[in-house]
Amino acid sequence: MEEIFIMRWIVLLLLPCICSCQEKVDLIIRNGKILDGTGNSWYYGDIAINNGKIIGIGKPDLSGKREIDAAGLVVAPGFIDVHTHIEGDELVNPQASNFIYDGVTSVITGNCGASRVDLKKYFYTLDSLKVSVNVGSLIGHNNVRKAVMGSANRLPTTDEMRKMDSIVDRAMKDGAVGLSTGLIYIPGTYTKTDEIVQLAKAAAKYNGLYASHMRNEGDSVHFAIDEAIEIARQARLPVEISHFKVSGQQNWGRSKETLAMVEKARTDGLDVTIDQYPYTASSTSLSTLLPEWVLADGQDSINARLRNPQIRKAVKQNMLKSLKKRGLTHFDYAMVAYYTFDTTLNGLSIEAVNKIKGRSHDADAEAETIMEMMEKGGAGMVFHGMSEDDVKFIMKYPFNMFASDASIRIFNQGAPHPRGYGTNARVLGKYVREEKVITLEEAIRRMTSLPAQKFKLKERGLLKEGYAADIVVFDEKTVTDRSTFDKPHQYSTGFKYVLVNGSLTVDGGQHTGIRSGKVLYGPGYPL
Ligand SMILES: [Zn+2]
């Protein structure tokens, strides 16, 4: 009698388990080559996904409502792009197709000192609109400074400093992952190191990091690295040096020296890492060709200065000197990406624009053309100024992650840098498969767990039970970046499936239109 009683209880206890074991989970990816993001070797296995999370890896004894056969394909964590500029793009193209087709499932925006100032409002907008990728943000120093003191070329007063400090403090509580600077831009370029240290301390208080678009990436790059490291030392926080490079033909080969500085800081115990886009051209504003003192206080002030013949002459001399330093005789390395005033010039070099305008074929006239474009509101540019050897040398550095420095692209608009479409596929195709600069395991680690660890993105960046199901399934033999400088508007190919928080955002190589991205809150956000 007693035995039957006990048996009944055992059956009752087992019943819920038996039922749940028979229930189908949302999705199972079978037979893939699992690369888990740690940098370890791949292994064959299945991955079970339910309610947006990974619930089993290996050979889980489960069946899925949908099952994907990933035989012959790599299954890896979704890529995390820590250096983007997507503010405002959520309104125009929330499907973020350029990122999704390149395997990116999470982005960090607000880089180079440029972010929304009110992050609470920004995150609310992202949350209500929904984008296809997860989004975290830095708080950008340039916008913080502009909000308090415009683009004035001077030091802040004590009161202004206090105001900036409280904006950064607020942003960290609202979920920023850290502070970013853009020290070649206005007004960042007018800032002294102390100001950044103080604001970085506000970020450090909440365990945030400092992401630096440094003061210089060319002739004075070593001073700029010193400054970034010094800020990390004084404010006691991790630093990420953004889009690490050596610019200008005269500086080619200096990546050995600059990486040694990073390594030295790490040996001294400072948490310094870097990121890179895998191209030999950069992309930024036309204004960076002009000396910073001419750019203060907004467009009207710039135009007023450039109308003064003496100032105009001095600006031109400055530009010609920089060109000569590069060992160049024309501004043919500078290509127009977006010129709002005249979009027919997009895709042309300054040398070509100058020719179209019927001016004499010399650098002097080209400098005039640049100033004229600046007077008409400026332009976004692509600058061909790095060496392939430096790009590869930096690529081999183990604490370097890959990041696009891009916006969400609008198909066929302008002639933007191809990095927005092809950064990850280019690393996997050109640099891993074809040129064997780094291994596949290493590339995946740098696209996933390294950025997740550095930017403190919880439960992302690895294929692990309990982690968010941000997953890419791709063909290592065919993955290719299609976007080029001549024809930039081409998506990467080779990604068969992309999951964001468990939702199939790419299915059979096609964007499904699903927008399941979440806001990635920083460490100061009270959960
Ligand atoms: Zn930048």
C-alpha cells in the first residue's frame, strides 16, 4: 500500500518534466560548426533557443518549432560593433540592413564625442520605434560641451564645468556605457586634458569607460595616445582608443611604435584596448582639412573669417603645408562622400571637383575649392591615407576589435565609406580566408566576447546557456564584403541566418523585416 503511494508521488513529480520535455522550443540550429566567441576551436553541435535566450548547446534533447540545418556553416555569436554613429537613423531606416547583412546584432553609438545629450529620451525613442539591432550609447563630450557653452574656443568656467559634469552624471545613470571624445572636432579640439579627466571621472563613478577619438592620428599620434592613456590613469577607468590608425603617407610604418605604447600602458596595469575598421581610407568631415581656429562659433563665423582675405590666405597656406607633408601635390586622396549643397559631386575627389569647376589644375585652386565647399556647409569625406601594412599590423594585435565607425546606411544615398556595409565580412573574407592575417576563431572573438567584455554588455558576446540568442550563421567559404569605394551600396553576402534576441532577422540570406533589438544599458543604469 505504502509502495503504491510513493510510486504515485514519483509519477506526479515527473509529470511536469515529461510534459515540458515534449514541448517544442522556439528554434534549434542543428549540425553547425559552433564558434562560441571565446577564441577556442570550433566544434559540431546544436543550439536550442527559447524566449530570446540560448537554453541548450551541444546535443540538447529537444525539438524546435523551427529547425535550421546549419551543416557546413559556422554558428557564432552576433557581432558587436562598438564604434558607430546611428543617431537619428532609427527614424529613417530602423531595419539597419547594412549592419544586419554584415552579421552585426549590437552596436554602440555616441562615439567620437557625438551623441544625444538626453539619453533617457533617446533610449525611450529606440525602445518605442524598435530597430533591428541592439543599441547602447556613450555620452559624447562634444554635445555635452555644446549644450553648455556652444562651440566657443575657450576653457569652461567653474560653473560650466559643473554643468557638464552633471550632464555626464545624468547620462551614466540613464544607461550610457561611458564617455566619448572627438578631439579633432569642434568644440572638442578646444578642450584641455583636465576637462576630459574630470568628465571621465564622472563616467568612472558608474563603471563606465572612456572611448577616445584622439586629438591626432597623424604626425602627433604619439602625443595623442599619451593623452588618452593619461586620462585613463588619472580618471581610473578603462580606455578604448577608437579607429586606431596612423594617417598620412609620411607616417606609414608607425603602427609598430603606436601599438608598443598601447602595450606598455597595459603592462603598467591600465585597461587599454583599441578598435579598427579594416580599410586604408578614413572618413570624416571636410572641416578636418582646415585649421581648428577658423571653425569656432558656427557657420556664420566660419564664413565671416573666410571672407577676410588675410585669414583666407593663412588657411590656404596651412592646407598646402599639410598636403606637402603627405608628399602629395593634389587633393586627390580626398573624396566627397556627402555634399548636401551639390549632390552631383558625391563620389568625386577634390581634384576632380576642381576640374569640373574649370579651375587651374593645382593644389592652390583645390584649396580654394575646399574653402568654397566649407562656406556652403561643408561635406562628409573619404580620405585615402593609410598603408595596408599598418592596417594588417594593427589587425594582428589581440586586443583590437573590429568596428565600422558607420551610420545606418540609406541605400543609394551619397558615396559613403564601404566600412558601413562590409567591415566584418571583409575581415572574414579578405583577411581571414584569403590572406590568413588572423584565424577565424580569433576574428570571431574580437567581434564578440572582446567587445562585450570591454563595454560590459551582460550576457552577450558568447554562445552560452542563459545568454541572449544573438547569433549569426554564415558560410566561411563564401562570406564576402561587396561594398567598394566606387560602388559602396552593396550588402555583404554569406550570412544565411542572423538572430537578434532569438528572432530570425535574416532568414535564408534575406532580411525578414523583424526589429527585435533592445537598448543595451550601461553599468550605471539601475535595473
Ligand atoms: Zn571618430
